[in-house]
Amino acid sequence: MGGSSSSLLDENKCNYIRGRAEAELKNFSPHYRRQYAVAFFRQLHDEVEQQRTVQTQLLKHRQHTEPGKVLYEEVVTHYSAELKKWKERYVLVRADYSLESHENYDTFLNGASPKVRLLPAGGAVLMSEDQYTALADRFFPDLSGVSEEKAPPMVSMPDQFPVYLWQPYQKHSYFCFHGADSQKSFAAALRDCIRHQNHDYQKKTKCEVQAFLEAVQFYRQEKGHYGSWEMLIGKDVQVLSNLVMEELLPSLQTELLPKMKGKKNDRKRAWFAIVEDAYNVVKSQVSTGLAALEEECRAATKQQEGLIRSDMDQIINSKNFLAGKLKATVSQPALKCCMENVQPYLSSILEELMGPISSGFSEVRFLFETEVNKMSKDYQESSSIDKLKKGLGELADLPFTSLKMQPCYRKVDVLCEQLQELRNRFKFSNTDRLVQITQNYMQQIMDNVVHTFEQLLSNSLRGGPSQICSAIEKVKQRVLKQYDYDSSTLRKKLFQEALVEITMPTMQKSLAPSCKPELQRFEQYVFADYTNFIQVENVYEEMILQTLLSEVDKVVKDAANMKKHNLFVDSIDFPCESQSSLTDSRTPPGSIPASPAKHMVPPIEDANPEAQGNGSQDQPTKPEPALPESPESIVPAKNDQQEPSAVGIDPGITINAESLTVNMASLDIANEVKEEKTQENAVHKEIQAPDNLKEIRDLITVVRPEDPGDRELDSHVELLEQEESISKDQLRTLESDRPENNDAGEESGMASKK
């Protein structure tokens, strides 16, 4: 980054910084210990119950890519801060989204360690000197007040296509290219690295990760900070180091900046070097302390695992009892706060979110369809199976081809501008986090759709070119239908999370003065042995969240009911489809490319038993409601022992997948095409898709025709009823013939003779 800071950051100052880091860790530790025990109990409870809610998904999910896989590689001009000169380097991005700079390609092949390895969490990619200078000025508090008309650049570029990587508290990196295309491609790959390094750690469900995130939230609330935090990025050590630096920087600025002399660029370099050195000291201290804290918590909870497993039900009952007591104090203020300060604005916020996010997912769909059509056209012209396999390989790499995905990501970038008004009302400023998480989901669903397409098509690459082209089209249409459903499900999840993240801090901050002082008196309702696993502050936060979620869910469901932006409403549970996707190549009339087909055939068992077995683990049990091509297609086979007179569906009953499954393992693609053509010639009137539950019930209700044998059965039943009636009369007659009932017996005897 530039000049030396040894004269300003001496050993005494380093010891002071270590002391600040140690003090911050000491204050943070109680929160972490409490949340670690709570997270550990939650993990064991989920393990025992084995009833985790799984998000509905039709598309298959690819197994984790090897972290060492190379996603991007290029020879670039890289500025070496140690040598203070530009060097040609072989740069690559791995599947763990780390960036490596090797001396050359040969040293990389020989297994040499990289010259530089970057984890660019919190970074910013800039492609012009003016952008970089403006950002550098923002983070350099110039106390001199002297303005320079035209300061020289901090680093002189050897070419006209630069890329600057800005990283908070760390050394900045500089790259240069000979052409605009290579510049854009590298910048796109670098942005992918930043997005994933920022947020992938927080998606992990490990006990340590969830405990750390909860502890950070409560620790910042203790300091009066509510809401999304811009520096909640990267792994735990980096996040905690950011906490320390946030408190440390003002004192460093006050003490060291007035001592700096020289030109502005020289002072900038010196200041950034001081910040980098201070950050490295903090990070080293935090890393050691946090590792010891994790080990301490891990050992403590391991000793309590037996108690948790044996008293699981009692702990749950104790938590529910506490929630009941707490509800009387919290529920009414929380509901009032939500209805007055949050609920009136949920619909308008959702409207701002739906447009750009849905546009981005539509662009992903369009990109996939375009690439498949291009691949199919190339194969149709060449009839080369090798060229087709090459096209499939390029399609599999599409989610990781950053430059091709950029048009999809840019659709969501406009959220940063559209949500500016949220800064005033809800104090929400972290729109970058919302945009980046959405873009990560877009990349994930693109990976799912190309993986599903590849899996379904792999067993269908046989026959002539016409059959293969037909199979490609069939698989594409089926996968697009599945994409539409998964896209709707994923977007609704995104909308819900975004609305909660934007509005929850308002409720937390409003309720804190009146409710938080009362929490301590509720600790008496927790049994002493369970105080480690039940924290009053967690139960309190859960109650506020549930109050908010009930209103958020209403708004999202209303949008789905109105079919805004092609959102679907889940109603009937159907099994997920796998190889059955090849049974229908047609898009039914009335369907549009951005919506699911109105007619869908029942699932068909996979022709490949191994593929079917593997796919069953990745596929959920609750896909989009689907309708058969005809009512007869879901009528169960006749049974000699039991033949019902009608088949109906109750809205609350899930249809059994086994009764809807047809074994088509013996049919290949060519036979399916011929069969469809025959059916199309025979069918003159297509069944329209029903629009409500009554029409669905009428469609799949089959009344069995009257059988002449039924009349004989009815006659036989009537005869049996008559004989039963006669037997009862005879029994009453015998009762009346007893001696104690002589008089009555004579009368009944006369009646019997008559």
C-alpha cells in the first residue's frame, strides 16, 4: 500500500492495541458462552426430533464442488507491493472463492505456493482511477484542510484498463489489463469472490457459527446498535476484528493523524499502512482468544450433552412455560408496535423489492433457455456428439462464468438506489448485503437448473440427431417448469427475509426501553439445571420475530394470491419429478414461458434405478401443484378385492405419490415421441386446466358405471334384511311364552296363529 508506518506504530502502541482487542473479547465472551449453549441444545433437539423443515425444491442440487477447482484463470499484470513494481502473474480463482497469484503457470503446475492469496471479504471492485481516489479520500480523514488541485495517482498504471481491489483495514491490490474484455471478465470474477466471502460463512448451520452470529447481535444491542451491520462480513475472526477496529479507529485518528507530514498521497499511504498494521495486530489477538473460547464452550457443552438428551422434554416444557409467562408482558406491546410502526409500510417495501429481484430471476431463466437453444442449434447443424458434449460442458460452467451472469446480477443492483428512502424511516442502510445475497441465490438456482438439465438428458443421448434434438427440447421444457416453481419459492423466501431484516430493528429499538428491563425477573421461571439452555433474551427475541412474521407472511401471501411477478400459491402436495420430466415435451396451451405449464403428467419412475436412488435424497416431497393431462391418467388400477365407486380429493389430504406413479422404465425417447404423435391425432378437444379446488375435485372424481351385478347384490341385501326382521319377531314370541308371562303369552300366541 505504500509507505512505512514503523515510526508511528511502535511497540507501545501495538501493546495498547492488543489490550483493546483483549478487552473487547472479554466483554464479548459472556454473550458467546450463553449463545453457544443455546445453539448446542437447538442442534441436539433438531437431531432428536428429525423434523427439520426442508424448503420445497424441484430442481436437483449439485453436490459440493471441490474447493480446489479452478473457476477462473488468466495471466494479468499485478502490482507487487513488496517489489514496488508491476509483474506478469498467473492469477486464478478457486471454488472456495479465494484468489491466488502465482509467479507463472509452470510454478502453479509444479505445486508451488502462491505469491499472494486473497480472501476479499468486504472488498470493492473499482475500474477507474477516479473511483479509487474518491473511495480512498472517504477513508482518509484529512485534518490539514489543504486541498491539492491535481494530486498524482497513488499507483501509476502501466495500461489503460485497471482494476482496483479495495479492502477495509487491509492492503489494497492493483491489476492492469491490455483490453477491456479481459478487464471486465476479471472484475466480474472478483465480484463473485467478494459476494461469497462476505456471506457464505453465515449460511453454515454449525453450532459455532450460529452461536457466534447470535452473540454478535446481542453484543451490539447491548451497545445500543440495532439492525443490519455493514461489517458483518467474512468469518468469525474477521467479524470480531471489525468490531474491535470500529472502536479503535477514532482513537488512532485522534492521536496519529496530526503527527503526519508531507503531501496528501504520502500521508494517505502512511495512514493506510498504520490501519493495516493495527488490523493485523487485532486479528492475531482475536484469533488466539476466539479459538480458546470456542474450545472452552465445546468442552463445557460436551459434558452437558447427557443431561440435554435425557431431559429434552422437560427443557422444552420449561421453555414453553417461560414463553407463556413472558407473553403476557411482551405480546401486546409487540403487536401494537408492529401494527403502528411496521405493518402499514410492508406492502410498499415489498413492491420495491419484487420488481428488481423478479427481473433478475427472469433474466437467469432467459439466459439458460438461450444457451440451451444455442447448443441444440449447433448440434442440429453439425450432428456431432462430441460438439454436443462440449456444449454440455460449457452449460455446466455457466453459473461460474461470471461475465455471462453479469446481466442477471445488474437487474438487482438497482435496489441500492430504490431503497434509499428506507434509510430515513427504518434506518436501514445495508442494501449491499441484500443485493449480494440475492445474487448468490440467483447463481445457486442457475447451478441447480443446469445440473438438473444435465442429469435428465444424460440417459437420453441415444438415437439419431432428430431424436436427440427432441429430447433436448423435452428436457428443457420440463426443467423450465421446475425452475418457475423453485424461483417462486426462493423469491418468497427472499422477500420474507428482506422484510424482516429491514423492519425488525425498528421493533427491537422501540420495545427495548419498556420490555428489556423486565426480562431479568422472568429468569425465576427457568429451572436451575436448564438455565444454560434457556435464555430469556432469546425467547423474548423469538416472540418479537413471530409477531412480525405473522404480518410479513400475510403481505407475501397476498402478493402470491394476486399472482404478482409470477409468484405461485402452494396448495396440494405432489411428489417431486425426476426422470419423469421426459414424458411431456409440449408446453400446454395457456402457459407462457415465464409460468409453469397448466397441464403436467404424473411423475414417472426413473428408467435408471441408480439415478433414481441418488435423486431421491436431493428432491423434496412437496413440489408445485400439478394437474394430469386427463382425468383417467390418475385413476388407480382396478382391484378385484376392493373397487370403490368414486375417487375424490379432500383439500387437507396429501395425494399419495405411489398411486400416481406409472412405470415407464421400458420406454425410450423414440417410442415416447411416436406415442405422443398418435395421441395428438386422436385427441380433438384439449382439457382446460381448472382454476379452483372444486374443479380439481370434479376433474379427478370418477364415478363407476352401474353394473347389472349391483342390482342382484341389492336384492340379496333386501332379502337378508327381511329374514333378520322375521327372526326378531320369533324371538319376541318365545320370550312371551314364559310362565310368568302367561296372559300376555296367550294373546301373542293367538296373534301368531292368525
